[in-house]
Amino acid sequence: MFKRYAYKNIFSRLTEPRRFIQALSGPRQVGKTTLIQQVMKDIGIPGHYVSADAVSAASPVWLQQQWETARIKHKSGRHKKGFILAIDEIQKIPGWSDTVKLLWDQDTGNRTNIKVVLLGSAPLLVQKGLTESLAGRFEMFRIPHWSYSEIKEAFGFSPEQFIYFGGYPGAAGLISDENRWRHYIRDSLIETTISKDIFMMTRVDKPALLRNLFEIGCSYSGQIVSLNKMLGQLHDAGNVTTLSHYLDLLAGAGMIIGLQKYSPKKIAEKASSPKLQVLNTALITAQTDTGFEKTRLDGERWGRL
């Protein structure tokens, strides 16, 4: 089975003496869960994997129960290299960072050798929780979208296929049926990311505006766009500050980023119009009905991918 570049680093960290919480953060469907499961299978250290996505009402109490389960399993085995506790979709648990801090510090004080791995698919929220309550206690692994070299090795994509279909491994097996692939990207990735990783985790006063900003951002990917001009194209847009905030949320979810023009003067850099860049081209092509071959023949459209 193919292993992503981060596999060796995570494997190495978990064989070291217990020092820090290992945090894996990145967009949906980039292989975070598969990655930690591969490591836990190969490493030869007993472990306990749980996901907050698998329970209807994950809570601090549920988190404490899972941690206690790991402690009991560790005490019953006493492996010389410790025990691994991996908690997926950690951002779904209210107040998770304070609970993790309490339990981690208890284990540190009691010299309980449980190595903790936290995984999350809402990078901004995970980062916020780590920095607010767990400063000095964690190391971050940012798991980005798949590169061309990875998708080529795992699925045999050509450069042209990667440009059009992007780098989502879960969708790679569907490219022979473009309509099915398109619906998968729209329903399982775009809609789930916006509704679960943004709307459910962050206060968004104008959800329709954020959706429209995403659609327009995909249309203008690779172009420098003034946020003031975008106000005229968006219904109920409010002001530039709102647009800038929503663009940050989309960037944090691994969808679209606004790249600022480089300037030695920070004020000038912040004041510049951003260059919108979609972080996975599948987010663009899945929203159109133009197929792979037809898009390749359209020089203008192809050049924007």
C-alpha cells in the first residue's frame, strides 16, 4: 500500500521517548486517517484508535472515557515503548483542548507512557485549540493535498489528469466515470467541508455569502482580484472585512487561499489585492460540466487550472 511522505516522520516520532503530543492537521480526504492507521499497524507498539466522527454526541466525558480505556490497556500490557492513543476529528469535541491538557499533564505527572496523536480536518480550529491550551506540549504535522509525484506513484496519473482531476485519493478510482467523479467531489468533499468544517465549527453570519465567495473564487483562480470589486458581484456582501474573513476560513479548510503581493513593506503587502488560488484543481473542474478532453482543447480554460 502506498505511504505518504509524512509516514516516516510520524513513525519516527512515535518510536522516540514520549515528549510531545503529535498533531496531524489538514483538509478532508488527504489521507490523515489512513496515515496514522498505517503507522499504528507497522510500528509494533500497542494502541487505541477512536474517531469523534463515529459518535453522535462526542463530549469531554467521552474523551475522558477513551483516554481511560487507553490507560487500562497500557497498564495491562506495559510495553517497553509505551502505548499510542490516536483521536481522530478532535475538533468535533467541545472544549477538547482543555480536556487534553488535563489528561496529558496527569499522565506526565504519573509517568504514564501514553503517546498521543490528535487528528483534525478543520486546520484553523485545531491550530486555535492547540495554541490556546496546549502551548509547548505539541508538534504539528500539516498534511497538505497530494502532490503530483504522490498521485502518480499511487494511481498512475498523467500530468494532464492531475491538472484536471486534482489530487484527492478517494476520487482517483472514479475518473473513468466523470459524472460520478464530479458528484463525489461536490457532495462528499465540497459540501461536507463547508457544512461540517466551517459552518458547524465557526460562527458564519452569512453562509450564502461564503458559498458564493467559494464559487467566485474558483472561477477566478489564478487571478488577482480586488475584494472591493468582488463586493459588486456578491449579494449581501457587507464589507471587505467580512469577505477577507470568509476567505481566511476557506483557506483554513484547504479550499482557496488569497495570496498577497510580496512587498518589503508589510503595510503595502496587506493592502494589495489578493491572487486567488484554489488549493486543489478538482474543486474547479467538479463544478463545471465540461469534461476532461474538451477542457484540454480549450486553451484559455486549461491555462487557468
